[in-house]
Amino acid sequence: MAPPSATDGPFDVHVDRIAEFQPTFGRLDARVSTAHSQVSPASAQGLGTFPQAQSIITEHTRLLAQLLARLAELQAAIAAANAKTTKLIDNYRRAEQTNRTSMESLMGPLLGVISAIAKKGD
């Protein structure tokens, strides 16, 4: 899904909802680590030395390497998604704080003007 474009108009970002999702990355990473620890020691070496056993051992070794590579890719993707999500949350919170600070700096003098106008009207 593509991010919203400028022509889409304003949209709300619920940073707290995004932050609630972050523990999922830890759970996913733990599952990948468990899968890796269960799969990596797998071996077909005990099948023997006859030709069909050697063929099976070769295929098993190829599939094992492929699976371990996919698990490594998955783990890297989870880490990247977690890092990007953390950065997104930090950026939005920093923007919210900047907006709040800007609003407070604008409202301070404006409240003085409004108060002065209200007193003149009395």
C-alpha cells in the first residue's frame, strides 16, 4: 500500500496505536530465533554412503541452507521494520512537540491581546 499523497488531503496518525504494535516485532524475532535454533542443527549425514543417501544428503543440505537464508532475511526484515517504526514514532512525537511549542509561543502574546481587547470593551 502506497503512502498517502499530498492530494489525499489531511489524515490522522495514531502514534499510540503504532507504538502498541511494536512488541509484535519482539515476538516475531523470538519465533524466528527459535525456528533457526531448531532447524540449524538438522543433518542428514547419518543416512550412509550409498548413492541415493548421498543424493538425499546433498538435497537436504541445499534445502537447509535455503531455509536458513530465508530465516536470516526474515529476521533482517523484522529488525528493519522495527527500526523504521521506531523512527516513525519518534518523528511524529517530535513533530507533535514542535507543534505544541509553536502553538504555545503564538498563543501567549495573542492571549495578552485578547485580554486587552476584552478589558477595553468593559
